Amino acid sequence: MDEVRFSDTTLRDGSSSLWAQGMRTGMMIPIASQLDSVGFDSLEVDVNVSKKNVRELREDPWERLRLLAARVKKTPLRGVVGGGYSGTFNTTPPSFHELRYKCLARNGIRQIRVSEPSHDTVGMRESVRLAKEAGLDVILNIIYSYSPKHTDDYYAKKIREAASLKPFRLCLKDPGGLLTPERMRPLVPVFFQNSNGIPVELHTH
């Protein structure tokens, strides 16, 4: 590993975690150009349209992306979405993902980080295909969990499957805050050994 680079998540995780998605567009725009000048590898923004944005804040989430993109010229804007076909109570058709990726690219998103339920290779393949066709760079999340199933061998297999799809990057994602320094010592080398040269990211809570 020659260098370590940083992505800023203030406008996504900062808004979601600390503000319960209550951060308004008018709070983001004044700082956008300054964030762009820092030299971050990317700026993550919230791209999941929710009732919080529309019903409570009465804001247009697409306009928010366009306003940010107009001010962030050097740093790629990045979104984070769920991929695949499975939803909470139903199946999401591919046409939905296709339209979503096209709309995100049209409104200024350049990178997309995709979480695939259960690390399903078929779903990951479709997500990568649709996002690339929309002109987006795809980062595939490999979700960390702690159980008898989630061994080094399990992750090695899933990383190889993800790397075979030739994404822009792979990401070891720890949304539950379960990843300890002791667990990282053997797991991070597994990522590098099986990623086939694709750059690896870490996102931990």
C-alpha cells in the first residue's frame, strides 16, 4: 500500500447520524466549495430520497445534488445505495435500479458505493453493470459481520467474487461498528491478497 486517502462523509453520515437527516440544503451549500478544496478522495452525499427530505424539509433532493455538483468541481461526489433485487417485503425490479443510477449520474454523482444483501454475486453483477452503463464508478461494499460463518475463508471467497466483476474499488464496510483492531490484523491482508489489485477502502462506524 503506497498511500492512504480519505473520503469525507460529513454531508451523508454527518447528516444521517447526527442530524437525523435534518441537515438542509442551505446548510450544505456554503461549505461545499471549501470541502472541495481540501483534497478528499471523494465527498459522500445522501442520495436516498426519503420522506424526511420531501415531506418534512420540503426540499427537492435532486435539486440539492445539482446545487452541490455546481460547487464541487474537483472532488467526485459519491452516493451510497443498496443493490440487488431483494427488498424488505418485495422484489425490486432491475428497471428501478437502472433509472436510479441514470438519475444520479445526470444530477452530478460520479461514484456509487453499493451494498449487496448477503453478498449475492448475481445481484452484485447486475448492480455493477447498470451503474457502469450509467457512467458511474462502482465501489462494492463487503459487509463485515461477526458470526461463525464470517471466517477469513468466507471473506476471501466473497472478495474474489466481487473483484471478478471489475469494480472501481472494493470496500470493507463495518456499519455495525463490530470491527476491532484485533480482527482487522488478519482480515485486511485477506482483502489485499484476494482483491486482484483493485484498490481497497475501509468504512467503519
